[in-house]
Amino acid sequence: MGHRPLLLAIAVGLFATTALGGGWAGAGWGWDAANAIGFAAAALIVFLHVETGAARNRPAPHAAFHSKLHVNVAALALGLAVAHVVALLVDDRVTLEYWKLSAPPYMLAGFVALFAMIAILASAYPGPRRAVFDSPQRFRRVHRIASLALAALVAWHVAGSALYLDTRVKQTLFVAAFVGIPTWLSLRPSPERSLIDAPRRSADEARRETVWIGAALLAVGAAFTLLRNLS
Amino acid sequence: MTARRAIVGASLLAIFALAVAAGHGRRDAVETRPLLPLTFAHVDHRSVNCITCHHNFADSTGQGLCIDCHKTNAQVRLQIEPMFHTLCRDCHVAKRTAGDDAGPVRRCVDCHTADEAP
């Protein structure tokens, strides 16, 4: 499966999980839009695990593309996560209460996840990476474990808040997919890929692909917000 | 190599210490946090049985205002947020899902405002 169908499948799957068995009522334009942005960030975290991870295992002509796409998508995910927090605060000033230590654990998990994203992303750039890790293997191992921990924190945050995943079935399905799929992919050996006949893709192309990914997620998020508030 | 290991080890130790401190700090923070303002209109809730909220009238668990127990009793004060959200919000969400008039369902500020309602 190519990037685009895979991303759309993940994003639509995540949003669709919230509507299982009914429960499609809107909570207000601002609130639903802010959370749609959060779900978009979550979709990108899965996408990072499923598609663009292990970029170094790709044949050389494609490694640059996958490497660049991985970094770009990670930065996009972080940007969306920050936008999710800011948008909620703008729409509802009382959400500032969830910035405090007295907030429920699942909200604190969201903040820890945000800082973990920053740390994971920052430590992956060449300078910090070489300063902190003494070998590429060690970096990859720590990066993979930290990314799985991040997925678990985000799953806790989303399922724990239970705003859209308001039944045990939805929560279980979400956590199983959100943590289970990346864990399974992380444990299995990297698949052999024959890309000899595939066209070479450049790092510049990765930038354009990132723009497409961002636009597609915004479109899915907008549809989620529209459907919830117009129905 | 040794310096790097020391940095990583110190970082992990610092994270662990921070998590433990945060756990203790959170308990204190929840217990001492001032109550948020809240608007509630009894007139809008006449269809709800009184003891759905005022359970102490039926089960003799206390007297006076809800907060007299829920903010001070050691057994429930740490659960004040999930308890009241489950009681109020889940009922509103269920009504909204059923297509009935439901009142606020998500936005915190819709309930947590200082407006006095009848």
C-alpha cells in the first residue's frame, strides 16, 4: 500500500472509531475542530510507526526520501499536537486547569507525551543524536522504545479522556490498534523490499509529500467536525 | 562512553525522581485545589430524581452540601473530578446521543462559569 492510501486508512479508521455504535453528536465547532487536530496528530504517530519508520533499511535511492519524510511527518505531528492544545485553550479557557498538576492522570499523560515528542524529535537530529548516542544502533533502539512509550501515552490520553471514545469497546479497540500495531511492527524483522524498478524519490519530494499529508489530514478533520456539528 | 552512560543514567534517575515527586505533588494539588466556579439550574433538572445527585438523602452518608463531603472526605476527595463529571457530563452526553435536549456536553466553560442560575 502506498503512503497516501495508508495514511487515509489510518486517519479515517481513527475518526471512524469514535462513531462506532452511534455517538456522533457534536460538542461544538471549536471543541470538535481542536480535537480533530489532536486525532490528526495521533494518526501521524501511527503513520510514523507503520510506514516511514526504519528508513535506513530502505535501498539507498529511497532512504533519503524516507528519512526526510519521517522527520517532516514527525515535525508535522508535533505541530498538530501543539495546535491541539492551543486551539482547546482558545475555545475553552477552563482547559487551562488541565495544565496543572491537579489535572487527571490521562491529561498529564498528554502533556508528558507532548514533551516526549519534543525530546524524541530533537534527539533525532544529527548533532544531538551524535552527542547523546555512541552508535546508530543504540540511537535506533532508544528511539524505537521511546516512540512506543509515546504511543502508549497518547493512547492513555485519548482513551482516558473518553470524550469521543466513550465506551469500553471503542477504548479497547483504539488502544489495541494504537499501541498493538506499532509494537508488533517493532518486534518483527524488517521486511525485504524490492524497489529496483521503482523511480528514485528525492528529499525535495518528501517535502511535497508532507504538504499533501497535512492537507489530507486537515480535510479529514474538517469532515469530522462538519459531520458532527451539522448532523 | 562513560560520560554518556552517566548522562543517560542521570537522566533516567531524574525522570524517575520527577515522576515520584509529581505523584506526591499531584495528590496535594488535588486536595488543595480551589473549586472551580459552577453554574447549575435546578429548574432545568426537574425531570431528574433528586437522589440521583443528593444520594445522601437516601443512603445516610452525610448531610449538607455535596462539597461538605466530596471536598473534605479522604475517601472521595481525590475522585471529585471523575465523580462529578461522570454524574453530570455522562448524563448530558447520553441525552445528546439520544437526540434529546441535553445542555452542555463537552466545553468546560459551559458549566464552569460563575453565572448564578435559578
